[in-house]
Amino acid sequence: MSRKTPWIRPDNTINDLALPTSAVDMNGQEVENLVIHKVADTDERNALIAVKGKMAYQEDTDGVYICTSAS
């Protein structure tokens, strides 16, 4: 029996690996229960690997930050 996960492959089948194996096409749909990186402060945020579009919630500022450059 296949284990159910919230990850959907682009072909709209359940991914038994529990992680996306490629980009997930949202087809204009709303994302629910999105998980982003949670960091305590600027030092922890700056320690994340820079990937354009990566999001992080920073607890000390109560703010969400989005990486705009991977350089």
C-alpha cells in the first residue's frame, strides 16, 4: 500500500518519496500549508544557501524574507 503524502508530482500523482522530484507546477492554484525556513536572527538567515526565491521567516523581526539574488 502506498503511503499518502502532500507532495504531488507534475503528472498529479502522489510521490511515494515524500519529497518533490522536480518543480511542482501549481497551475495557478493557491498553496496551502506552505512550510518555509524558520530562523532566529539575521546570522541564521545569512547562513542559508542562497537560492533565488527561497523564503525564510525570521523570528526576531517577525518578518518573511525572500532571496532575490543567488550571487
